[in-house]
Amino acid sequence: MSGVVCLSAIVACGGVGVLVQGEAQQQQQQGQQQQGQSGKASIVSDEYKNLHITSLNNTFINTRQQSPIDGGNGTTTTTTNTSSSGSVFVNGQNLGRMFERFADLEAKVEQLQQELAHVRSLLPATNTSTTTAAAATTTQPPSTTTGGNFPSLDCTKANTIPDIVTEAQDVNHCCCEEVSDLEMVHGHLLMDTHADPGVELSELTSVLGKLEVEGVGLQTLLFASLHTVGGMVVLLQNVALTTFYAPALFHAGGVVISNNHQLSTVVTSKLSVVDGPLTISNNPTLSAVSVMSLASVTGDLTLRELAVSSLDFSTLSAVGGKMDISDNQYLSQLVLGDNVNGLSINIHGGIDIYGNPDLSQISFAAELNTLAPIVINHSGEETLQVSCTAPINAPGDCLILTGPIALDNNCPSQCS
């Protein structure tokens, strides 16, 4: 009779639970003696009506209905464990409860797997497939070159593009009707030729490479759902461009918007993280720039030669390089930080504010820390009022000032 058969027999007859252990030395000796006599597994009962099994490997199984307890001073008492009735014990552990715990753990694991799958479904997919050496040496036309399972598209060869494409490796010479359903680009999206007045990619959510629009004659760029650009966002020398609309854009690997002489509106109201420089410059008609959600820029932050009247960096907390606010003819108000939310601003490369003739008010509304000087050069005729509602920690604990500037009592003094 095997150990498993014996265990099944005990559970079937009487419904008593069992425990595998060498708990009582007397029980072990008794079982060993019986095993030595018979050479087989045996079932016996003791004076407490507990069942014992001695198997061929000296494993002891006993119920926990009654057992002797050492009471000290050489006395022994008997205890009854009714809570263990009908349960199987192995090495002191209630198997029934262990199985219940395993079931609970399995349920929790399944729940966590479902939650993980939900989180993954919200993230942009990434292409993790590898290309073999043989495939890498194969020459393919530009419109059919693949990265994993995703084609690279070329709008100059639109007849090679399938009717509906939702994901692509790269998109060159964008855009055309054939790519209007794109949801994700795993590489770069490049626009350098286009005859239509506007581009609207309303389904596009992610570009893992760069988004570059250079020297294009279009007037509007509409990306209603675009959330992430892993590389640079570059809008450069687009002579007719008036509007860049990306209200859902949260993260970019860098931003350069320069030399677009008709550009009047940039909507990036949710842009929070820029892992590189943020440069918006030489756009002389740009009167609206959304920086209300901007939290961090790892490179330089430059806003120069724009037509904006106010800039509010209430949510800004870090700039890895220099902050340069200069030559903005109509800028009248500049706000840095917000003392209400308790955040400080760390600007590693210092601050340059100059060439803004209409600037009348600068508010340092959060604690400011910088390793380089803060330079304010005011060229206007009216006095520039500078208020400091939180500490400013700059080299020398002073500000480098030029022109008619009035500091409130909380600001550092002018550097001598």
C-alpha cells in the first residue's frame, strides 16, 4: 500500500484529518517499531484515539483531534483541537487552509494580470521584433521596407500603400489620403512636400521617432489625439503655416519651432515633459503659445522673437539648461512658478531676460534655485516691476540688472 493510498483511505473513512510530522517521539518510536516488524506501512491508533501511519520512509501521519501537551513539572494534559477536525495536516500545516490560500493567491494573480493587461493596452505599442542578418541585407523599395511587421510608407508612391494603414515604421514625404488612418508611427514622420492647404491626422497618438515639418507650403497642422513624440518635434521654415494644433501632446523628446513667419497659434496646452531643448523662436506673428502645463525641460528653454503678450510658467519645476526670454516686442507679463502648489523651480543654466520693451511685470512666484546668474536687461521706457513672493537662490544672492527696474523688498539686491 503506497503512502497516497493510505492517506486517501483515512480521509474516506471517518473524515478525520491527518498531519505529516514527527511531532511526538513516542509516536515515532511506535511507528518505527511497527515498520521494522512488518516492513510495510501500517495504521495504528493510540490511547487518544488518534490514527497514525508509518510509511516506508518513516513519515508519520496523525490526526490532531487529541494530543498530549507537556504541562511542566512532569505532568501531561490532553487537549482537543476541534478547529482542525476533518482537516489534513502536513508538517503542522492545515492543507485545507493552504489550498484556500492558494486559491486566493491565484485569484489575486489573475486580477493583477488583468490590471497589467489593461495598463499595457493604454501604452503605445513598441516593436520588439529583431531583424535577422539575412533580412537586413535584403534590398526593398522604400514603400515596402518593414521594421518588424510595420511598413515604411512613402506618399510619393501612394499607389503602393494599402487602403487602410493604422501603424507604420516610417512615413516619408507625408502626407496623403492613404495615411489618414494612422494611429502610430514606430519611427519618423517626415513632411517635406505637400500641395494641400492642411494636414489632419486625427487618429495619430504616438510617433516614437521625430516629427519633422520643414519647408512645406501647408497652412494648418492638426493632431487632435497626438500624445507622445519620442524624438524631436521640428517645425522649421514653413512659409505659409499658421496653426500647429496638438492639444493632447504630453511628452516630446525636444521641440524646435522656428522661422515660420505666418505662424500665429501653437496649441500644446498639455505639454508637460520635454526631454531636450524647447526652442520657439523667430515666429514674429506667433501671439499664442500654450505653456500652462509645462513641468520640465532637460535642455535650454528659449522663447525669442515672438508676438506673445504674456507667458505663464506656473507649473514649471526644472530646466536643465538656460532659460532665455528675449526680443519679444509685445511681452508685458512674465510669471515663473506658483507658490500655492509649493513647488520650487530649478534652472541649472541661469536666466536671461532682455530686449522685451513692453515688459512691465515679472513675478517670481515660487522658490527659484539656479547655479548661474539671473540677468534682467530692460530696454523699455516704463519701469519694470519685479516681485518675489518666494526665495531666490542665485550666485552671490543678487540679480544682475540693467535699465529702469524696481525690486520689491523680498527680492535679492542688485549685484554690485
